[in-house]
Amino acid sequence: MKLTIKYFGLLAELTQCNEEEIEFSGANVSDLKDVLFQKYEALKIKDFQVAQNNELTTNKTTVTATEIALLPPFAGG
Amino acid sequence: MSRYNRHTILSEIGQQGQDKISNAKVLVIGAGGLGCPVLQYLTGAGIGTLGIIDFDVVSESNLQRQVLFGTSVLGINKAIAAKERLEDLNNTITINTYPKRLTHKNAVALFKNYDIIVDGTDNFETRYLVNDASILAEKPLVYGGIYKFEGQVSVFNYKEGPSYRCLFPTPPEKGSVPNCSEIGVLGVLPGIIGTMQANEVLKIILELGNVLSGKLLYYNALTAQTTSLKINKSEAEIEKGLNNKPFFNTLSEEFDCTISIPEISIKEAFKNINLQFIDVRESDEQPKITSLNPVYLPLSELENNLDKIDSEKTKVIFCQAGIRSKSAVSILQKHRINNSYSIKEGALEIIEFINNNGK
């Protein structure tokens, strides 16, 4: 299925886009991460959370939504 | 009291709500980009007791966004400088300053003295420390974080809700996420995010609306977009925070908030002999107190002029209001220059004392 991936904070800089569409045939969030790591190797060493339907997921969560967000922690204050 | 009229005429707040605000105790960690607007609004709102902890001093590059400070306080500890400004805004509340680092040793005991903790820190190490100490002290934590043009807000540990570790379980590698000083930040962004944090504090106190617990609010200043993400509670992650207990000193001993800076009155000072008076005001500040024959060492230049301090004498330091002189003593203490005292009174009162009593 086609997924829209949204990137926040420094992840948007790393991927050079705020959002993009990708083709995904895997099952869970862990599979999705593998797809993204293949596309962006630098993502591997970044900390981020994956949200679908505006809800945070774990690696085992099944990907059901078409809109996914990748959210890094922010240090600044 | 007319000061809080615009609050009390709101039927949702009223005098009853305002009394809740007056009875609340809020600790703000970091008086920087986020801490400044938080402190400004909470002081205006009349929070009964505000604590400010920050070890850092005001520098010129802070002024672009840290709205409590101006050029007159450059080089002064942020907690102390913030208090100076906030007391002018509202002198009916109690403001405790802690010009020191938050550590595993002091955090839990300090947090126990307050009802709500506000995270305005600028690094992950302290953010995880603040989160874990909030869990251990059983206090809600109002979180804010910023990155260039984007911000995050949430409330953790609120009524058994999720904690920061449920959102981001482990601290990122050191240096993997840059902070404002390394990468820059739009000046108004911490103003917006900090103001949202102050709003959450007031909602918790007033029990109004929906507290941002279990949710992460994300804001992008460039697109004016907000996104709200649901955070699920993870007992396992909270447990990790609790398992850090051995690293903390959780004994609820009285937290040392008197900052052990020796202060004396001008009257007491004259009882000593062999004194070196030090005026730490900027060179253009008046009136000068020539009869004391002081050494003129503005606070901002103090650290570069330690050689002008006489180790044989008792150092008696004064300024315009008795606040910078305390910072000066703490700087001297840092350099192991002991036998230094801050005069409680400001310059005008010192002159008055000299005129009335002779020197």
C-alpha cells in the first residue's frame, strides 16, 4: 500500500523533505523502519518514534494507517 | 485585590480559583528560552511560591529570546536575575532561587517542596533526570522542548499518566540531537512553547479543561501546523525511571535553598577590621561610595580580575540592590576565595547608614 510518511525536526533535514509517499508491503512498524533505513541509512542512528493515526506505536504494531509520522526528541529549551 | 481582577471575573476561575493559584508551588527548571515566559506568566498569575533553578549566567546571545533579561544583568546568574525582574512584576509572591546545578543528589528533595515541576532545560541528560526525579517525588511534570522552528509540549506523571520515558524510552546518544546554542532557534518559538507550558500549569492548578496528559502536542512555527499525538503509558518504561532510584538521593532532608552565600548588613561589616570593599556595579552606576575606598570590579569583569582581590583581607561586596553582590560572592567561592561577604543593603542604604552613623 501507499503510505504518506511525515518527518519532524531534524529528520526532515536528514530526508530533505517534510513528507513523502512510499510503497509498503510489510506488516508492522519494524518492517517499515527497515524500508526507511534502506532508503536513508543515516536514519539508523537517529532516535525517533513512529506514530500512525496520531498514536505512538511500538515495533510490533501492525501498520494499518496510510499516514505515518516520524518524531524525534527535541533537546532545546 | 485588583491585581487579579481579570482572573477573578472569569466565572471559570473566580476568587476560589485565584486562591488555588495563590496556594500553588511551582518549580521551574532552567530560566532560559522556555523558563522565561513560563516564569513571567506564572508570576503575573500570582503563583504563591515559585522556585527557579539555573546554574548559568545571562549572556548577550540569550537576549534574542529570554524575555526576562536585559543588558543590565549580563554575567549575572539567571535564577537571581529572573527573580530581580519578577519581583518588580509581582512582589506579593514568594520566589526561591537555586543558582546551582540540578543533580541526582538534590533533585528529589527539591521537587518534594513543590506541587508541579516545569521542564525548561536544554539537554537530554537533565531532561531524563527531571523526569525520573518527578516520578520518584510523585509530581506532575510540564514538559516543553524546541528545535529550530518546531516545538513539543506535554504533561507527564499526571494522575498516573505516561512519563517522558513512555514517549522516548532512552536518552539519545550525546551530541546526536543538537540544541539551540549549536544550531540556532527562532526567538519567538520558546515564547510560544513556554507560554503553552504556563497554560498547562494553570490548568492543572485550576482543574480546568483537558490537561495535555497522554498527548504530545507538536507545533511547527513555519507552517503554523499543530499535531497532537497520543502517548500510551508504558509501565515498563516508568519502572526504568523508578529503577534509577539508587542513583538519586531520595532522603527528604531539608533542601539547602539558602545557597550558603554569606550575607551581612553594613552595620555588621563595620564591626570587622581589615576590610576590602568591592563595588561590583558597572562603572556608570551611581552614586559612588568613595568613603569606603572600594575596589571597582563590575560583576561582568570580576572573574578576569581576581588578582585585584586581597586574600589577606575580609572581602565585603556591595552593589545597587544586594543581588549582584551575592552572585559575586558565589563567583569568588567558585574560585576558592573565602572570607567574602555580600552586603544585604544596596548602595543608597549603605550611604544612608554611613551618613547617620559615620564610618
